[in-house]
Amino acid sequence: MERLTNISVVREILSRHGFTFSKALGQNFLINPSVCPRMAEYAVTDDNTGVLEIGPGIGVLTNELLKRAKKVVAVELDKRLLPVLDETLGEYDNLKVINADVLELDLHKLISEEFPGMRVVVCANLPYYITSPIIMKLLEDKLPIDTITVMVQKEAALRLCAEEGSRDNSAITNAVRYYATPELLFHVSSGSFMPAPKVDSAVILLTLRNPDRKPRDEKMLFKVIKASFAQRRKTVLNSISSSMSLDKTELSGILMSADVQPTARAEKLTLDDFIRIADALSDR
Ligand code: SAM
């Protein structure tokens, strides 16, 4: 169905289904007509693309994805939206809606069963309360996906796409950079949603690739990154030693052997620095 960005059409459908918005589920639906076509264009680059959408809501982005993709599988946690989606997207035969919590799903199984032989991408206007767990699941599960095109809160977008050494550089910046090349595509104002959230948003594109350089132990790398940013105002020496219960004198030697100044702040370190620290800790 077209016109899913028309406020009175949306209000009429939702009231007919007795639907009320759940803040807890991050339900802010897009009503700006230019945003979903743009997101869908970035996500679906050929007609052999299968799209995994997280949280279709009433199907405004799904509708644009369905027009361009070979198949869309949309995972929606709120079962009250299933009859709504039946009404708004019933005309498409390349859609499957799954009523589940995306964080609980075996996505390897879903992708191999639903998208055989297709280029697979993720595209979504994410529920903001679980932005980081969703992105980390998509990356850490090492899924056979090409790109992730998602709307997130503006501050999260700045962190996810931060430059090395910049103020927004954080633990998730480095995790993302390990698995993908991030790009901030465009900003979206809070007035583009119904109901309007208190925050602005942005759409980002993560293009997945094999890590440029691998540590000997990936778990150690992510432990070190987390520990370094645990107390980001402190030096890496203090932050890592207190988070990982390591002796400061020994850790200072390990950091220097990895060519990292113990007095540096985590935000100033590069992904390569974290990999060298992780390797030095694995060797000890
Ligand atoms: N795609 C729609 C749009 O752009 O208008 C809705 C986006 S809304 C920001 C987020 C959607 O995610 C809601 O439909 C919400 O019910 C759904 N959702 C929340 N938590 C979820 C979860 N754990 N798994 C799957 N869907 C979830």
C-alpha cells in the first residue's frame, strides 16, 4: 500500500486496529516520504537482493524494499502489528513476516533457509533501545550479509561512524571498524516520525568485509577494547588494569611492548593499537 507516510491514512489504519504506540518497544514510525525510498535505494542494489528487515512497524520501509528486492523477511516483535501488516502489504508475494525478538533468532539458519542464492542485506529503522546489541549481533555472528543500512539515533550514528582519535571514538566504533567500513549517509529530523521522538536520527551504511588485520584471539581484542573504554576519562593503563584486574607495573610493560603509551586515553588509540595490546596480553 502506498501513502503509508500520510498521517491521516496511518491514523485511520491504526485506530481501526485499536493500536496504541509502545514507547518500550521504540515505536516511532516514519512519516517523511523521502526517507524510506532513499534507504531502500542504498540497501537494494540489484534484483537478486534478499532483505532482512528488523521491526517493520506498519510497513512503510518494507513497502519500498518490496518494490526493489527479490524477497523481504521482516522480523516484528509486536504481534499487534501482524494484522496491520497483512492489510498494508498483503498485495506482495515476496514478503515473509516473522513474529519474534530479533535478538533471540538464529539468523544463520534464517538466512540460509529464506535467501538461498541471494545477495543478503539488512535494512531497518531500528528500535533505538537495542541499537548496539542488534548491530553487535549482526557483526559478531559473522553472517553472510553484504551491507547493513539502518536508521539510528544521531548520537549513536556519530559513535558508530567516528574517526579514529576523535571525541566520539568509543568501544563500538572499534568493534564496527573491525568488521565493516562505516559511512554516515544522511541526517533525519525528529519531525519525520510519528510520534516524534526527543532525539534526531541518522541513516548509516556498514559495508561488511574481512578484518584487515586479525588478533591472535578475537575475544581478547574485544575484552581489551571494552576495558580501555570502561573509564574513558582515565588513562588506558588505569582503565584496563582496573577492569581486567591486572597489575599496573606489569601492564605498563605490556603496553610499552605493544608500542602504546600507558598514559594515552582510549579514544586516541587506533584499532591497530588495540590489536597489538590484545596480542601482547595473549602472549603473556
Ligand atoms: N520500520 C517502521 C518505520 O520505520 O516506521 C517501524 C520502526 S520502529 C522505530 C521499531 C520497530 O521495531 C517497531 O515496530 C517495534 O515494534 C519493533 N521492535 C522492537 N523491538 C524489537 C525486537 N526485539 N525484535 C523485532 N522487532 C522489534
